[in-house]
Amino acid sequence: MFLLKNKEFGWGYTVITKEGEISENTMMDFGILRLEAGKNYEHGLEKERAFLLMKGEVSFFIDETEKSATRKSLFDEGPSCLHVDQKTHVKIAALTDSEIAIISTTNDKTFPPEFYTSSDVENEYRGKGTMQETSTRIVRTIFDKSNAKNANLVLGEVVNYPGKWSSYPPHHHPQPEIYHYRFLPENGFGFATVGDSVYKVRNGDTVKILNDRVHPQVSAPGYAMYYIWVIRHLDGNPYIKPVFEPEHTWVMEKDAPIWSDRGE
């Protein structure tokens, strides 16, 4: 099943996907860590890992180094993310009730720890000025091959405006990808297309995107949609950019002849 429904994340770490799954293997571990204020969590798994703060105030301890991060809103604030290699031990201390997405994958390469803050990550308004603004969205690429050459992961966020599309025009890539969703308000919903299948997604749901399938997304009117996107590079075939379906690329042209009679 490509759609993984919200498991009602309790305190501690909730597994969503695991590297090496027999069916629909994304080649990534993905899960949500919820820590109560005053609690600690240690992570020494011998894999490449990314720790993306979703809510709260935490301190990350990497050897003797401490990095602090605070986040109140996924929609209005940029990310804070710690990215480490297989040899780096990480301790997380929650100063308030906090929530963190943890992604990991096998990677034998070594690289120094990198701590990304909102000032390091651009809010890119993709789709702006085209398609009558029906696909304008905020894309935040935290790291990819341009700034993490030895990584096996690519990590970012998308904020969908209510009623608008993202991952559009429809595109695909052979590298496996995970989308994890949140909504504002939380009772919102949207639709995720994976190939010819369409899934209704709600707060806390996760979708696996595999086998070079196209995957455009849309949020319902009235509801902002946020999702984490994380891609796993393939050996000898890293993710650089998506492949757009040629029949739909015309919509990106600034003066594309899109029907505009709205009955006004």
C-alpha cells in the first residue's frame, strides 16, 4: 500500500517506514519522534540520519557541540535540521514538548555534521506567475547534491496554499521518495496522485512514491497542506531534478492559453 495512515503518534518514536521492507521498499527509515519536555533521546544508529524539527524547542548534542532550535509553525517558519553521517552519535534534549521527523539510510561515506537553520533555507515560490497561480507553492530544499555531496538523502518541505497544486506539472524520477503530510487546520485533507492511483491524505499520513511514478498533489480549498519530502539517491543514479511529463509542460509558459472564464 502506497498510503500509510496516521498511527496517532504517541510519545517516543513511531516507525512509519523501514529500510529493506519486503514490499514497496523506499530504502529509508522514516518515523516521528515525540518527546515530552525534560526528556532525552539518543540516536547512534550506524546510518546517515536527518533530524527535522517540526514543533517545540530542543537541543541537539553532537559529541561536545550543542545546537538549539525552536519551531512553532510548519507553515509560517522555516526548518531547523541536523544532518549527520553513520559515525556521529546524536542526543536530543526536549526543552518543551517537541516533535521531530527522523530519516535514515545506509551510507558508508563520512561527512561532518551539518546543522541547517531557517536562514540557510530559501523559501522558493514555485509556479508563481504561471498557471493563473493555481500551482504557486512554497518549496524549501534543506539539502541535496548541491550542498551535501556525500549524502544518500535529499530533504525538503512544501507548503501548499489552500486549493492549489504542487509537484506540478506531473513529474517523476526513478529514485524512491516519501511524502509526510500535515494540515492547517488539522482536520483538512488533500489528494495525492501516485501513477494512476489517487489517495485522500489527512494530517499525519504518509505516501510512498516508487517505480518512477508521477506524483502531483492538491490541497482542498480552505486547508493549507504541508509535507516533508525526502528522496533516496540510487547508486550511480543520484537525484538531480525531476522529469516532467511532456504533454503537460506547456502550462508552465507565462502566457499559456489557459481558459479563464470563471463565470464572473
